[in-house]
Amino acid sequence: MNEASDSSKIVNLNPRMDPSSERVGELLVTVRNIANRLLQQWVGNVFEHVDDALFDLAEKAENNAAQMHYFDGMRDVRKRRAAVERSFLSAIGRELGDLASRRPAAAPTPAPTGVVELSLVADNELEESLAITSMIGKNESRMSRDLFAVNHRLSVICGGHKIDDSNNPIAPAILSHTFRAALQELSADMRVKLIVYKLFDRYVLSALEELYQAVNAELIRAGVLPQLRHHVARQPSGATAAPSLNSDRQGVAGDESGEIPNDLLQTLHALFSARRGNAGEAVNGGAGNYSGGPLPSVNELLGALSVLQNQIASTDALPSTADLQNANLSHEVTALKEQLLRQIGALRGARPGQVASMDEDTIDLVGMLFEFILEDRNLPPEMQVLLARLQIPYLKAAIIDRKLFAHRQHPARRLLDGLAEQAKGWSDESDRDRRLYEKVKSIVEQLLHEFDDDMGIFDRLLADLQQFQELSMKRADLAELRVAESTRGREKLEYARRRAAREIVERIGTNELPPLIHGVLARAWANHMVLLLLRHGDDSTEFKVALHFVNEFIASSRPAHTPEARQALRQMLPGIERALRHGLANVAFQEPDIERLLGQLHTYYRQQLGEITPPAAPLAEDESALPIPDSIQPLVQAAPDFDDDNLGFASPDIGTDSPEYRQVEALQSGTWLELTLADDSSTRAKLSWISPMTGRYLFVNRRGLKVADYAPRELAALLKQGKARVLAANALFERAMTAIVDRLSHPSPATEEE
């Protein structure tokens, strides 16, 4: 009856459209328009950020040659940007347009570059290929669900030609290789291109989910495979896995293996499986001694963990740091697993022999995460004690939501990273009001007392921690700014004093000056030069005029035995008097003092000219006899031992080519160190500021108050002596995952025996 009309509304799950049909052409044009619109915007974002990235690198360049290299790269990118964008977008548009008429072409390859500098070209191409391969693998894995659907729907409208990740024009592989071909327009070297690739990964490949979702939505609207589902091939989980394990997860968090494919998690799963294969039943806490029964469900695991969590929450007393350091941490994972099995047995009436392999992996992974926390020297022991109490809440969170380990932005992961970052800079001295300690303790206790299965608690506590951090940072930033300004002012004054003293000492040289002349230069005139340096700088006309006076004043002290010498001295004297009047007034000499000093000089010069006879005792042998106020202290007594790098500060004998010195040079503002101070007390301090004038490193505590400052050589010596230690800058979770993979990949003999 109505079969003919109804059948037009039914879409077969494996249809093939006629590639030459008008409908197929319309759909491909729609896909191409969506792709062109988004890719044009995203590629534009890439080049909008290239300038900033290269400029930042140029500012941090180790030498002028490297700096010019990045500036040349900036100019080249600006010049070629339009050609690169046009080449890339045109190529992708052509590939999409040709889908219906032929199989997509293979990924474009760069044109050969000839035999000149073959080894260099080969190295560059290898580096470029590795960067592209890494980008493709990471993004194909991350977006496999949406890309799977796009591939199948495009295959349908292309007459059954198989479209997959390797030949889909909007898949990461073709996009990356096409962009590589377009970058042949650039003449910049590989270092610049690698920066562009990183930005392409960040602003194009990382945004592809939006493109795939838009394409899928449009094709579904057109009736192309509207019921398509993403089927993930599951790997065997070992003999201990329960057949119903995945269905048991659906009510909690869904099947995360399909949603968030992750190389790290796959690696960890394989390593845990291998460890279980080597260790046999011992890993299950001697589970073989029990009768077994069905594997614990998610609800049973969570129920048992909640009981254990309540037991910890009801214990107010914290273990001491000594207890923590003496604890045998190597059996923590097994002990918790044993407790869980025992608790589940109490709840169900029959103890299970083991848990499912997926759950066992999760228990082991969380246990090793908290073992890492207990051993992490980046955290103060007092904070390790607090954070160690979170093992069971985090195990519950990991069982409820597998994304915890796969997503860096997961609230629970960010909360633990945030707590560790705050804890890193904590010390008794910097937290006398215990404000930070109590905040961390409060968050830990809220998780222990309130977390059941509501994952939203991590968002709320993270927001609370961030608000606390922002308020603390505002106060600390203000104090830190004052410390830096004060230090900068003292350094400018110290620099001016030493610069003035050096200029005068160098001009005096080996000359034996009369006490009167030396006293004026060492005290009054040196202070005048300091003020000029502070107000006008060492390239100013005022400072150069002051240096010229020093030369004239020293020259005026030479004996005038000939008529020509006496005539030259008479010509100098009016200028010397004018300059002295101005300079002495500048350093707050009173008029009577100026006149007395000029009177002494007038008498001295008349003696030099032979107009009067010198007295038996030389005039003003003692500088204290000069009419100079006591507030004007002498700056020049003898030639100082200058060190241009540190402005006279003594530096330990450590070479600039030593590993410690290079480590100091690599330090950046914001880096935390653990320092042993002169009184042998230990503290944690942040590198706040590196003086552009002296190169000294200023350290503050978490409240922004000064802890210490060191010359580069001094800090390098402390690192060498073990009295300074750089704390890790990367997040706790990231460090822990790296350490866990390394530990599982290279087990110690003791671990293998277990």
C-alpha cells in the first residue's frame, strides 16, 4: 500500500549513493564550505600567534645570532603567510571536491631539495616527519569517535569508496601533510617551522572536533547513516576480567575506553597486565586462598571504599612526619587491596578472591600515585601527611570517572595539582598564621567527610582553592613588587657609588694628589657624580661634564714651574671654581662651607703659581680639616677591587661552564627552590626577579617577602654544595605518571620478587 512512499524515508546502514548524482555534489559542497570556513579561521589563528611566539623566543635567545634568526623567521612568515594559507586551503578544497569522482590522492610529500647538504636536509626532514607523525597520532586517537562517523558517512556519499583516517581530506593526516606541503613556501629554517607546526597543532588539529561534529550533524540532517554507532574493538583484559564488566560501568561513567582513547592509559594497562602475569596470584593479596565468587561490582567497590573513607575521616589525629618517613610504603597498594576485599566480604557475606583487572589497574595506579606523593621531595613533609589522606577519595573518583587519568583538565586532577602547587612553596616561616595549611587541611577534610559519588565536589573545591590562591597572590604580588623596587633602588645607588668611585680612581692612577684635592674628589665631588648618575644616567651630558672636571681638577694639582704651565693653570681656575660651586650646591653644601673650601683652594693655587710662599706645614693634611659636612662620607679611599659582573661582590670560584652555573642561567622567574640559609635553616623560596643591572637573583617566600639574594656564582656554588635545590615546575600528576610508567617499565629486583 504505502511501501513505496515509506521506503524513501528509510536509510540503509550500508547504502551507496551515486557519486555523479546532484545530491552527492550538494552534500560535498556543503562539507567543503563547512571545512573551508573553519579551517580558514583556524589557520588564521596560527599565523596570528606566530609573531608572538617567535618574538618571545627572540627575547630569550642566548645570543645575537639566535635572536636575529627568530626575527628573520618572523619577517619570512609575514611575507609568505598569504601564499601558505592560499596553498593549504586550495589543496584541501580540491581534495574534498574530488572525493566523489576518484579516490583521494595520497598525502602530499615535500619536493626534493637536491643533494646539497644532504645530511642536513635528511636530519631536518626526519625532525619534521617526527613532529607531524606525533601530531597525527595524538589527534587521531583523541577524536576517533567523531572521525569514525565522518569517514563512514563520506564513504556512503562517495559511492562506497572507503574513506578512512589516511585519505579523508579533513582527517589529521591529510591536513598535516597538506600543511607541510604548503610550508614549502617558507624559506625559514626548521626551528621556525617547528614553532609553526606546534601552533598548527594547537589552533587547527586540536579544534577539529568542532569541524567533525558540524559535518556529522549536516550529513545526519541529510539522512546519511543517522543511526550510526561507534563500535570499539576491545582488547582482552585477561583471564580475571568479568564478561559483564563493561555493562556494569554504564550506570556510573559510560564506556570510557571508546570515549577517551589514550596512549598513556593503554601503556599503563599493558604494564600492569605484564606485572600481574609475572607476579601471579600474589598481586591479589593471596586471593587464591579464598573461594572466590562473582567479581565485585562498581557499587560494591564504592561501598567498601566509603566505609574505609569514613574510618579515616573519623580519625582526627594526623600521623607525624617521622611516622610517614619510617613507613614501609612498598606494600601500601597491596594492603589497600586486601582491606577492600575484606570489607567487600563483610558487606556481601562472602569474600571475593580478586577484583576485575580494570579495577585492579585503577587501584594500583591510584596507590602508586599516592606513593609518589609520599616520596616527592618537592612537597614539604607536613603537606605530604595531609595529601596522603586523599588516597581513598581519589580511588573512588577514578572508579566513578575514568577520565580522571586521561584528561589533564579533569577537576579532580586539577584540584590535586593545585593543592600540590600551593604546598610546594609552604613553610612554617611563610605561613605563621597557618592560613595556607588550614586551607589545604579544610579541603582534604571536606573530601573525606562529604565525597560520596558526587563528582561536582571537585569543581566546587577547585573553585574555592582558586579563589584562595587569587587573594593570596594579590597580597604576595604587592609585597613582592615592593621588595623588587627596594632592591632595584639599592642596586642603582650601589652601582652609582661604585661607578663614580671607579671613574675617579682610574683618573687619579698613580698620581700623588695633595690631601685638599683628593679630599674634594673623594667626598664632595664623588657624591655629586652619584646624584648625576641616579638622575641622568651615565650617558648624560651632565655626567660627562663632571668627568671632565675630574680631569681638570687633577691636572690643576701638577706643579706649575714654567710660565706656560702657570698661564694654563690661570685659564683653568675660573672653570674649576664655577663647576665646584654648582657641584657643592648639588650635594647640599651651605654657602659658608662653599666659601671656606674655595678659600682654601684659592690659597693652594696661589702657592702653585708662586704668588705666596707655602707654609712650613702643608695645608689641610688631614681631610677632616676640610669644611665638608659629616653627612657627606668619602666614597673613594683606595682603588676598589671591581667585578663588573657582580659590582664588587665576592663570588665563589666556580666556572661559568659548570653544570651548576648553566642551571642557574636557565632559571626563570617563578621557579621555586629549597634553600639552606646561613643559619642552616631550610626554607622554600621563589625566584622573583633577576636584576638586569647586577645579575643577582632575588628570592621571596609565598607571602612575597624577601628570603635571600645571590650573585649567579654564589647560587651555583649553593647548588653544587647541595644547599640549594630546584623544585619541579611541572604538575604533580604529570610527574607522577612519568615516574609510574618508568617504574613499571624498569622494575627493581625487589619489585620483581614480590
